[in-house]
Amino acid sequence: MLVTAWPSRILTTCGPRIDERLVAALARLDDPTLPIAETNRRLGLVAEGLGLLRPSYQQVRVIVYELRSQRRSSRFGETLLEIAYGMRTQEQILRVLAGS
């Protein structure tokens, strides 16, 4: 933690790049039902435990969006394949598209 000349201003240090171990931890920690800010707080604790700088919220947010889009896109791809082969009912398709 950095303390400036003004006692009321305390700054935290954030690294410009995220270590690959933190990206792997982020993939395990992310819970789409929780806000990204909570994931960021949890990742910060992991970073400190590894002796690394906490990543910035912006970096975490970008990576979480990418991870979530990859999860979503693979699910949609599987669903489209199953639709093509007639392996899913209409109700099942709607449930997948709704994300449940």
C-alpha cells in the first residue's frame, strides 16, 4: 500500500500485466452469478498470497468478459450442433439460450 503526502489519500499498487497464474486462478474463481468486483477482490487475495501485485479492476474485467464469452460461445456451438442433428427439443434449446 502506498501512502501519499496527504494522509487522506491511500493508494494501492496494481500491476500493468496479469501473471499467467492469476489468469488461471481467475478462470477458477469466476462465478457468473457474482459481480466482477467480487471476483476482483478474491483474485487480489490470491495475488497477495503468491507475492504478486494485485491486478487492476479493468484488467480483471476484460479477462472475465473474455472467459465468460468463451464459455458461452462453446455452449452455443454445442447447442447448434445438437439442433442440426435433432438431438434437442424446443424447450431444451430455449433453456440453453436463457442460460439456465
